[in-house]
Amino acid sequence: MLGFVEILVFLCVVGYLFKNQRANDMVDVISNRIQEAYGSFRIPNVFSSATDTERNGVFSAFAAPKRYKDLEREQRQLNKDNDRTVRQQRLFHIKDTPTPHVQPEQPHIPGLACPSCSPIESRPQLDQSDRRRHAIDILRVTTHAGSHYATATGTGAFDWGVWCPHLAQATRVKRFPYPQMAGAVLPDDRVLEALELAAKEATNEKRAQLGLAEDDESFDEDSYFNEMHHKHEQRAAKILTGMRSKISNMVLRITSWVLYKLLPCFMSGVAAHPAQVEMIKRAIEKNPNIPLIFLPLHRSHLDYIMVSFILLNNDIKCPLVAGGDNLRIPVFGSILRYDGAFFIKRKIDPLTGKKDHVYRAVLHTYLQKCLTAGHNVEFFIEGGRTRTGKPCMPKSGILSVIVDAFNDKSISDALIVPVSINYEKLVDGNFVREQLGQKKIPESFASAAKAIVKVLKARYGLMRIDFNEPFSLSELVKSLRTSDTAHNYSPEMRRLQHKPSTTSLFGTDVVQEEQDQRQLIDNIARHVVFDSARATSVMTTNALAFLLLNRFRDGAPLSILVEALDELRAVLSGVRDLGFTGTSEDVIRYAADLLGPGLVTRELRNGQTFIKPVVMIPNVIELAYYSNCLLPHFALESIVVTCACLIKRDTERKMDTGETTVGRSSLLQKCMEFADLLMYEFILCKPCQKLETVLENSLEGLCVQNILCQPKQELTEEQQQAQRMYRNMDGLDVDDEMDDYFDDRQVFEEDTERVHFPPEKHCDRIVLQSVLAPFTHTYAAVASTLHKLLVVESEPSTHCGSMMESEFIQLCIKEINARVEQGTCKYGESISTDTVRNCLKVFEKRSYIETTNNNGVRLVSLLPPFDSEAEVQSIVHHVEYFVPV
């Protein structure tokens, strides 16, 4: 009943606002009519009639105010017309001499730096007392309404916000100016140059299509150029109309009130950390003129509005949110546009190798104008929603615009805010269809409406949003540029350097300077993804799914699961934030209820509750989505333990010894090879860190847990001197004679520093190996499918050695499916289209295969010298080496 009363009050307030405006207009009209009547009023003259007086030019004393009012009204109207003309000229006319934008120098931002990149400049922004504070449910705690607000303001029970807290919250949030910058885009020099270039390319293509020489004057080049230029002008205007945001304070408030009413219908709460929000506010207070760039990891369509929802209700300016043009659907697309969304294409260039200059220029200019005007910006650094549950490799297209705006001084700096969003149960359903290789169903109004109805009838548990510590873009750029020149990477590290995203707005035909710039932008993007993954809170469903798939795939009694969850909580304590509290038994029961019988089954065995995962292929793929949230935390340990066990297996095959140990140096070298194979699956360290150092730290951590053991040995004085000499010369360029020294030193390390395997931790090592086993099984199946690309000598006409990429991916999925059914692979979650694509990227980077574009069709083929049976088999052996037994 209270909800209906609140709706009635809300409608009354809206009606009053419109009525109030209408009343003001009516008062103005009545005032004008009174003035006209008052000015035309005449005092009767006893000597002559009013008509005679007017005819003789004699006016009464009441006519003077009327003439004065008429002149004043005409002057005001003239001023308005002049102002309107000036505004139109500024918006739509091109200036002959454009005024360059001059950004005043901003002071240095202290403390807002990455601790690894700039340990001297970095300052902790959250102290231990803030970190110990609990997250709050923002659906039940309103900052501008409710009993606590009435008590704080002294209004008491007379405050109407006590009775209608959500409506009061929506109306009392702070208003911010949101200037519309679309009108300043088309006259910009960047867009004009792009129009010229596009028209020129179209003219050249037309001449080449007609087969005419450059000096052939039969082709009216000027006329065709003008026609193409006008066509691209119209296209640029259409692009801008479909792209631009129309963010509105009123629509944001209405959306906030609707979310307060709808979210509790299908979610138990939306948790956020108050200390993190206060941290963002402090950063804004210290740097009021610097835009904030929010970079969330993308999981659900609900992500588009939830960050703005939290910021709005905490009096922080809402950002413009980059969304895919697939969301530009009737009704819902308009709502998102007025809530701050601007829509961009998934694929900027329609054809591979040919840049869309007009679209790039419009997008680049629009974003730059918005940043200059003071807008905050939010975009998903992964590009799209993750289909596997773990973070995806970043796409650096929009980030390149922000860095470019910083380089050309359009903005003095920007605060990068990594954001993590997690759900106990995904609102969007699952991505099993796409992981099985089926096409994605495009969004539409009907599908969106049907999904909303379905969501409102279900239960999805808790949603958690975490804001990471913001850091200065200028400090990050400075530190990464310094580290790139100062660090001398080993050959392994040079091989592990990541290939930047090809979706950058810079394009592919760049010079070395721009290539370095792209590498810098890609490092920033990888830095953000790494920080966001580390800040993602672990939910109840993540913990239960991880234990079931990696430790108890055959099921376990509830008591055993409780002990395992207690151990997992102890391991994650202080490292990852847990999005749940309470006893482990209650957590397991709650998570099992939330996942449902389709993913987790429960039955009574000998009087105990027995919980088991459903390992059928469609079900286990969905369950793996929730388990994969914990993969970035255990990936390094899994790499070290897997490589240690594989080396131990090879050693035991070659010699029969009692206790087998492995050399520390050979172990780390094999770990680098394994990390190289998984380079498109995980970001194992920050760009400002060395992978060797991170792997060594993981090995030491495993030794502390006694999963592995590395006894310390006493060294002679000469051995200690040799080690000190190597540390001093580590990373320097050496000649051939010193190479012999390093080879000797490697043998020396293997002879003296050995890694042991404590037998009591055998089960823990098996669990860590199973963390990455689904990926290695997928990679092995893809490598085996490369045989399909070999040219059959007996029938060369029927097999040309190349295949459509989509067809090859389907063959890989069939191969993995066959292995799962045969029992050679026990991981049904290995069937993953995303993992297959990442494996193809690795093979392409190693020059095993080549991916070409033939009239919009992507073709996959083997490259020499790997286009033979023997070479393909060597690739298979190399990949299968990392598959645990």
C-alpha cells in the first residue's frame, strides 16, 4: 500500500512541476494583456471624443507607458534573436581561424599512482580501518532520505522522506551540468580532414574501377569528389545522431527510483563498500577539474546502469557510458541514451585492412569534446561481456582516445578507476549456446521485454560492485614509459610481450612511434584488467563451484565441503574480498539453492547431505562460469605446480629413483613456456612487473604452504661470490664468453637448488593441476585439429590447405566433445569457443597458422615450414606436454 501511495505522490510532484511551469506562462500572458489594456485605456475628454483626440495626435498620459513597454519588448526580442543567431553560428558554422584549445597547467597529483609502477609516488588511499568496514546494501540505505537522514538533519518524523524514502532520494540527489557536445563535432578539423580523405579514397577507387589512367580527363573527378564528400557529410551526421548521448538529470532520477523499486524483486541486495565511495569523493575534491574514467569488467547488461546508479545516489557526477550498437533497440535504447549511454559499433572497420576514417574521426572527436567539457566516461575495457567468467583480454580502442587527449593537452590528466562487478547468479542467463559454437541471438525489443519478465520472476541473489583505488593517468604513462626503457628484459620476457589489440583507433598502418604508443596503451589496459580482477569479490556461488569442479568433481558430503570452504576462506583472507559472511555450512546451503538442481544436486546418503555437481556438458559449462572467477588467483600457483609435476614425471620415466626432485632453474624456465602458451587466457602480472619475479614469488609461496619444498643449502664462499656476481650482472648484455658463464650457472643452480614434493600435500597438488587442465585439454584438441589443414597429396583438388575459421572452430569443438565422450578428457568445460579462439591467436603469433580475410570471410591455413605432417605432430607434442595426467 505504501508503494502505491509513493507512486501517487511521485506523479503529483511531476504534475506540479509541469503545472507550475504552465502557471508561470499563464501569468506572463495575463500580464502582457493587462499592460496592453492599461496602455489603451483613455480618460474621456469633455471637450472632444477619444477618436478626435487620436486623430489630432493628442494622446492621453496613459499612452506613454504603453509606448515604452512596446519599445522595451521589441528590444528584448531583438536581443534574443541576436543571441540565437550567434549560438547557431558557433555550433554549425566553421570558423575561418579556429581558436586552439589551451589547457592550463595542473599541479602534480600526489599519491595517485600504482604501488608497483611508482612506489615512491604511491600513497595508500584506504587505511586498514576503512578496509575493515563492511559493505552495505545500497537498496536499503539511502543517503538523502529515511530515518537516519531525518535524524541527522533534525527534521524528525515530519520529513516526508521518512515515508517515501526512494522518491525523496531520487528527488534530492545532486544535480550536475551535462553539456551536449554533439554540435561541436562535425565542424572539427579532424572530422573535416576525414571527410576529405574518405572522398578522395572513393574517387581513386572509382577511377581504378573504371580502369582509367590518372591523366585521363574523361572522368569528371571534381564532380564525383563533391558527390562523395556530400555523401560522407550526410553519413557523418547520421553516425553522430546514432552515437551521441542525451544524458538528463530528470531521466537519471526517474531511472534511480525505478531501480529502487524493481531490483528488490529479483535481487537480495546490491552491495558496495562505503569506504570506496568516500575514496572516490576525496579524489574528486582534490582534483575537481580532472575527468574520471571508470573501467568496469563486463558481465551483464545490468552493468550499464548500476555504476551510474551508485554514483548518482552518492552525489558523484554520472559518466557517459559506451555501449554496443546492438543495444540501440526501441524504447530501451532511448532510455539508456538519456541515462548517459553513447553507442558505438562492435567492429569499427567494415572490411579488414580498410579503415573507416569518417567513423573513427566522429568517435574520436565526440569523446575528446566530452572529456574537454568535463564529462566523466565509463567503458568496458574488455569490449564485451565475458563468456567464460574470467577476465578477457582488453580492447584498447576507446582508451587510446583518452590517452591521445592527454598527449595533446586537451585534458591535463585523468583519474583511472578500475571497477569490479560480480553476481551470485548471472542475470543474463548463461552463454552455453555461444560456448558450444552456436551463433549469438541478437538483441531486440521483444527479447528484451521477455527477458525482463523472466528476470522479475526469478531470484538472483546478491550483486557486488567494488571500486579500486584510482590512479593518475599521467603518473601511469610516466612510469610505464620509464620502465619500458629502463628494464632489460630477458629473451623469454621479450617473447612474452603481448600483441596489442588490433581494434585500436590508431589503425594498423602506423609508424614506429605510434606503434610504441599503442604498446603503451595496451599496457595501461592490461594493468586495469589485472587490478580489476584482483579487486573482484568472491561470491558464494564462486566458492562452491570452484570446490566442486576442482576438488570434489564426484561430489562430497556437506561436512567435508564445510571443511574445504573453511580452508579456502583462510587462503583468500587478506588477499581477496569475500562477498559473504556467516558459517560455511550456511554459505554452502545458500549457494546450492541459488545455483539450483540443474547445476548442483543434493541427496541424502547414510544420513548425510551429499552435494554433487552436474557434469553433463551444457550444465558443467554454466557451472564453470562461476568457478572461473577464482582462476586468476590460482593461475600462477597452478602453472608452477603443473610444470613441477610434469618435470617430475619425465625424470621418473628416465630413471628409477626413490625420491624425485626437480631443479629450480629448469622449473622456472618451463613455467615461462607454459605462461607463454596461456598468454591470451590470463594476465599473470602487471606490465610494470617481471614475470620471472612473480613466478619466483609464487614458488616461494607454495614452499611456505609446504605444497612444494625447497630446502636451503649451505654454499661455499666461492659459490656465494658467484651468485652475487650474477645478480650484479643480471639483465646486462653479455658476450659469448659470458654466455658460457650463465650456462654454467644454470647447471650450478640445478645441482644445488632442488624442489621437493612433500607426500602429505599430494592431494593439494592435484587440485592445483586441475585448475588449468581444462585449458590445456582444449589447446591439445586444437593442435590435433591442425591436421585438417594439411594438403592431401593424393587429392590436391579437394583440399587446398585452408579453411573457413568458423568451420575450423566447429571441428575443434567436435574434437573436444569426442574426447569428453570417450573419457580421454574428463573436463566438459573444455568445450569453449573462446578458449579455441585464444589458442588460434597463440598459434598465429607463433607463425604456425595464418588468418586471412577473403571478401569478408576469414580463412585459416598453415604456414611453412609447419605445413607438413611431421611439423604439425611436433606442435601437438609440444602442447600435449602441458596436459596433466
